[in-house]
Amino acid sequence: MIQIPKGCKDVLPSQAYLWHHIEETARETARRYAFYEIRTPVFEHTELFARGVGDTTDIVNKEMYTFLDKGGRSVTLRPEGTAGVARAFSEHGLAGGVLPFKAYYLVSAFRYERPQAGRLREFHQFGAELYGAAGAAADAETISFADAFLKNLGLKDVALHINSIGCKHCRAQYHRALKEYFAPHLDELCEDCRTRYEKNPMRMLDCKAEGCKRLAAGAPEMLDYLCEDCRAHFEQVNRLLGDAGVAFTVDPGIVRGLDYYSRTVFEFVSDAAGAQGTVLGGGRYDTLLEQLGGKSVPAVGFAAGMERLLMVMEAEHCLPAADAGPACYLAGMDAPSRQKAFLLAEALRRVGIACEVDLMERSIKAQFKYADKTGARFVAVLGERELAEGAAEMKDMKTSCSERVKFEELANYLQGRI
């Protein structure tokens, strides 16, 4: 029997309500902040991610699902959501429309990495993007949006860490300082970091190799190299968050793992599911569109991995209750009553009442067992006598009480009790 590919996971009907809860919470929080949904293709030209995500990242170098299509063009399954939104924003000339442009997405993404708890090769993201606003208020609103989303999920033990990685001018000075610091230790760095040393030394601070992490702990901090404008921007972000009641910690170690970030970067972290991990991360990326060959437009955004969110929600005991079962199960005792049960079920569904009817020709006893397993609140029993009287025997599965209800009154009866 063919099995699911490694690193993928089925979401069964018994689990889908958890995903619905996150998605509905995301949509409702986005509505409050006036962000609107955008949908982009599952695959894009490979160049989009090479130029946008960054050719020094592990995502581009090691993890992308890239292949040639039948026309010989290199295409890649999206490894994240931001680059596709940036391409759509530029391609459709949205910079010439009403700004700021505020959009959110709910997508599946793909990375060829070692599957582990909360990390799969096909995973799912909720993300938001804000284009056109360069001021600190845009950063603060985006971070507040993310904070509200996590709180609306019921998460309490998630901490916000923020940092600034400056602009291309002050970051150039910082890169020189990092190179001076790491130069005597090049032979102690992993192979990837020796490459990053030349191309993007800040990426060395995000390395997970133990030896590199130890060295990075003593490295110079970007906050000490911020130019006047970047420092003022970051201080204003801090003030706005503080005034809005969003708790945070300034963490010089936050650099994020993608090359397109600039100025504000942030992560919401939790250790509720074991080792501390990021449940949502983002920041500002004012140069991303320029990197993709378009005009420079300031932007800020975030993304959250839904699998990781579910793990943390479970650890914090804030998963929602399972969906309620159907309002009514219609049980027929013989062929004529089953036929009538089928027609009554169709009539109830047309007025918005969820119900089930026997499709397996079970005995009445077996139907009651099945109805109990589905969580049906009521069972409407139909037999020869009920057909003659034009009324069903309605049993409340919570109280075990029964009463006769005319067929034409079933909808009103159920609507008054559910």
C-alpha cells in the first residue's frame, strides 16, 4: 500500500477542527487590523526565492524543492510566503494604489529538511504583510497584530523579543566589526559559516552549530552600530509598543534567518513545548522589492508556523473543544421509514440544521450506538407507527427524555433547542 511521503502529515476529520480554529482566529484578528487575504501560487520561478530569500540561506542552498518544468524552466515550491506576496505586489502595480497595502495569507509551504516535532517538509503558515509605510508605527501595528493573534488563541506564556539589525549603511560597519571578531576563529567555524563570513557575516549569528553558537555569544552587537535614523526608529517602536501595553524584551541576538530583513526584527518564543522555539517571527524588509528588481517600497510583516502553534497550544492546554456532533440523527426501522428519514434529513439540512441518517441499513440498536458516537444531540426514531401518525419519537441523548414531534415541526423543535 502506498504511504504518505516522509515529512508530510494527513489532517484527519477528527483533527481538522483544530486547524479551523487557528485559521478562523487568524482571519478574525486580521479583520480587526484591516488586513485582507491574498493568495499566491504554490510554485514560483526559482529566481524569486534565490534573490528574495537570499542565496546565503540554508533554505535556498539546501532545502528548496526545485525542478524543471516541461518547458525547461526552473520552478520551486514556495518555501515561505513573503517572497510570493512581494512579487504579486510589484507585478500588479499595487504600489500605485491605496497605501498602506495590508494583506494576510494562509498557505502551505515546502522545505526539504529533517522532519522533527513541529517541523515538516510540508508545513503551513499564517502570515501578514504591510507595504508602503516606513515609520515605526507600521512596525508597532504589525507586532501588535501578531501579539493579538497569539492572545486570541489563548496563549499566555509566549514572550516577544525584538531587535534592530539596522539599514544597509550602518549594517556595513557592523559587518566589518563581525569579520574582525570572527577572523581569528575561522578554522573553528562550520563550513556554512565560513561561506557566510564572506557573503553575509550576520547570518553566522543565527547558526545552530554548537561551536558557532559559542563564538557568536561574544560577538559585537548590532545595537552598538545603529546609525542615528535606525536608532530613533527602533526607540519609537519600543515606545509605541510600551504605550500599547505589548510586553517585550530587547534581544540583541535576534537576527532572523532570511536575508531580506532590515531594521526591526522580532520573534515570539515559547518553551512550553520543550526546548525554547519561535512560534511567530518577522520584521521589516524595506529592500526586498528592490532585490527582486522592482522599485523600493518599505515593508514589514510576520509569519507563524501552524504546526508549531498547535504544539504550544497543546502544551498550554488551550486547544479548543472538538466540534459538536450533528443536531439530529434520524433512525429508520424499516425500508419505508428509512426513506422518510432520508427526506426529512434533506429538509432539515436546507434550513441549516446538521443531521445524519442511516446509510448502512443498521438495526435500530446499532443506529443508536452510531448516533452516540457521532455526538448527535437528538435521535428521531421512525417506524411504521410514526409514519402513520406523521410524528417522530424524539430522544434527547443528554437527558434520555423522549417526546413526539410532528414531522412538519421538526425544524422548529430542533432550532429551539440547539
